[in-house]
Amino acid sequence: MVTIDDVRSVASELPRSYEAFVRGRVKFRVGRIVYLSFSRDGDVMGFAFPKQLREALVASEPEKFSLPSDHDMRYHWVHVRLAALEADELRHLVEDAWAFTVPKRVVAEYAASRGYDLSD
């Protein structure tokens, strides 16, 4: 099982990323854009994700992923239960959510420094 601290260790490595505590919730941002947010109990993480792909993601593993509330369906967002994630999956979700919010140049520079491609 992964924790907020595991997420924190990945997110802290990402350029322009910073942590904020807003209305009792831990959030990670790039500028003013939130790309990760946690439930108050820390069991669920919301993350930036393309709207057109989220229903397929949730359908592929409904025990792990869920759609946001009706009110939040307007955002590029999906939820995941942290207890259902492996560490390698966590890194992938965090980096992809971050890459969704930063300029492509920043993604390319980060990917090159890590030896892989996040631009897909």
C-alpha cells in the first residue's frame, strides 16, 4: 500500500511542483493548477487525467479507480484508492498527472533527465 508520504517523495522531484494544504486537504500544484489532491482521511487521491479516457480507466479497474462527483466531472480528474496501488503505478500516475499540467518543454527536460519519455 502506498501513502501520502510516498506520493510526496515522487511529487517533490517534479519541476515546478509544490505542496499546499487547502481546507484540510493535501494538494500538489503547478502554479495555481492542482494536479493531485487527497481526501481528508488520505485514503483516496484525485489526479489530473484526460476526460476522454477516464471512463475507460475506471471500467478497466473499478475496484481501484472511480469517477469524481457529478460536480467535479467538468474537470480533468479521476480518483484512485491508495491501498490498491503499487509503488511503480503510483510514480506513473503522479508523473502523468504532473505532465498534464506543465508545458511540454518542461516534461521533455524532466524525461530526458530521467532517461524516459512522458510526452505520450
